[in-house]
Amino acid sequence: MKIRPRSFSHLVPLLAALAALAGLVLAVGSAEATTATSPPIEPLTPSENAGVQASAEPLSVTFTCPEFVSEEGEVIEPEEEAVEETTKERKERAEREVEELEELEEREKEEEEGVEFPEEPEEEEVVEREPPVMGGAEEYGVHFSTSFTTDRFGQLGTAGFGEAGEGGSEAIKGSAAQCKSELELPTKPIPAALYEGRIYWQVYRESALGENGVEVGPIHSFMVTPYIEEPELIFREQVFAGYLTKIGFAYEAELGGAVVQLQEWENGAWKTVAEAPGSNGGENAFFIKAKRAGRHTFRPLVLGGVVPQGLEAVAKVVRKPTKQRVTGAAEDGNYVAASKKEREEWPIEFKVTSNGTVLRNLNVEAETTCKGPTKAQDVKLEVPARLRNAKIAPDGTVFGVTKTSGPEEWTVTLSGSIFQGRFQGELSTSHANCTGYRTIDAVLQKPTKK
């Protein structure tokens, strides 16, 4: 007998261990997905590579969700009836067993002598089972992900969405075995309306017959593009050169966290003329002063997504100021609240000068709410609001914006109109997470009789 070198004998256990480990890795890595085939799962909408508009409302996918066998029925164990044998029956059974034993011994002897016998077919064991457990729409689900990566069982993850990527399943009423699932796009760090990118989705169903307890369908994907619904620039009927005016930007979207700009086409390029933080209330206000009369073109621009979203441009004619005015010297004087009760509780003070062309020294208080971590922690306070002056346009409209100096910079905005000695409008205040608002109804104070 050959004797192995000592060093080789030490390697045998190590090689055996490595072989076992390799076998284990191969076994783990070779685990395959259980594809749903009986019956299969078919994604329906959106179609592969379809374009889908981003939205704060959940995105919906549909797919087939037929009834399927989720678990085999339990094995029915045959019941053996206990039968009492008579003495004669016991004797006959014993004789049969002796005969079978003698036949077996004789056959073994003949096989030793070289006699070949044909193989007897094995009897197939018939296993009886209870009816299988069937699964329906509630056993289906969808995984949404920004990555095509699957786990070792072939199931898509939820990368990019976390728990929000775990979509449930809801049967579509009136359909033949069709279901839907929904995905809410993230709202931070950018609004859902500005989301952009490819989303992968895969339907699965929970099944005891599948690897890791699931059967999976094919992976599909669609492209999400930013979408701001019904954007609209809103102008005053008349805009005069040299006078502050308000341009509203309305939209059916939640743009909190984004930045919105008002741009003007000037000298062959877009120039930003105003900027404000996006709102979840669907509206922003820009205050600008057009320097010249003529046709001006404006557009809103939304920043925050991968690519700035320039929206439809709108043209507006800016008029040259006219000598004809709706206000004049008759409007000059001090103004107070139109309501006597309001004069006592919430006084309003300002004056109109220079033949009805300038509103000066507005002093009011505005009820302001400072947002807390929760609604219950909101703080309400009365904030003094002052506006030094604002020009009155020929049609009587008044717009004014000012920012206070100091450690807390407050923005005060006034908009309204004056006609025949009466001013009606609104004032707003803002600072950090604090916003205030007040309607103003004021009349020219009549001189006191001596």
C-alpha cells in the first residue's frame, strides 16, 4: 500500500471542507424564481416603456389576478378497519405466509443458479388529498422600484420607495380577474409633480408552492415625467408702465419645496423678474413693475426637479399711463375703517395724497399664524404691518410691497383699489413659517365740524 506524504494527508480535510462550502454556495446561488404559470400573471397597464405624468395622486397599475392553487390539499390518510379474525381465518393467513416465504426462498436459490426473472412493475402509490386551497385577489401584490435588481428568488425589491413600494392589490369591480395597485410618489426632497425617472414594477402572489413562498410575474417598467396641471398666469385687466402690478400663477399641483419664477422674454432670452417659494395651495403672486409700454411676454418656470420646467408663455400688453384717472384731489385725506366697530377694535390708518396718486403711511395689525410641528402647536398673534407708500394707478388699483429691516425680516404686501373715497383690498404678512392676512375696507375720513 502506498503511503501519502504527510503534508498531503493534512490537506484532505481542508479540501473536503472547501468542496462542501462550494457546494453550499452553488446551492444558494442557484435558487431560481418560481414564475407564476398556472395560471400566469399578465401586466396590463401602463404598457412597457409607457410615459406617465407625475402627480401627487397615486399612480395606478393594473394586471390579471386569476384564482390559483396557493396550497395543496392535505393528504387523506386511509382508515384501516379493525376486523376480528376467526380461528379458521388466522390458520389460512398463516398458511399463505408460509407459502410466500417458501416461494421467495426458491426464487432466491434459482437466481443464485443464474435464472433471470422479468422485473415486476412497481405499484404506484395513490395518494388521496383534500381539495387544494385557492388564492384570489387578496394574495396578490406589487413591488415598485427604481432598480431592476431582484433578490435570489427573482423578486423585485422596493429601492427608492421603501415601504411605499409595497403595493397592495384591489380587485377591479366588473372585470374578469383583474386587479390594480397604487404607488404614491415621494414628496421630498422635491414635490411629487416634479418626479422624473423610470419605475420598475412586478406582480407577485403568495403561494406555498413557490420558492420562498411567492410566485412572481414578469418585470415591467414605465417612465415618469414632471407634470404641472393647468398652469395659468393671471393678469390685471389693465397694466400700466411704471406702476407695480400683480401677476398671479395658478396651478393644480402641490409645489411646496420647489421654487417658482416669473420670467420675461427680453433681448432674445428669458430673464427672471420675480421669484417665490412654491405653494401647496396651488397659487403664487408676483409683483413686478414694467418699465415700458408695449407687448410683453411672460412665462412661469418651476425649479426643483432634474430639469427646470418652463411652462407656456403668455403675452400681455402694458399700457402707457394716461392723464385720465379715476382718482384725484377728491380722494386726498386720511382714511379709517369703514366699520365703526372695527375702528375701535382693529383700527386702520393711512392717507392719500398728491391728487389721488399716492397711498402713504398704512398702519394696521394682521392676524398671523406661525406654524408649529403639529397643528395643535400653531401660534396665533397680532403683527403690526406698515407700508410707507404705494403709487395709485390711473384705474385706481394699488399694489405695494415692502420688507422690514432688522433681525426678523417681514414682507408686507398690499393689493386693492380706491374709488370715490373708498379703499377695498387685502394685506398679507409673511416671515419664515408665519403668514398673516387681513381684508381692508376703509373710507375717507370726513372733516370734523367746528
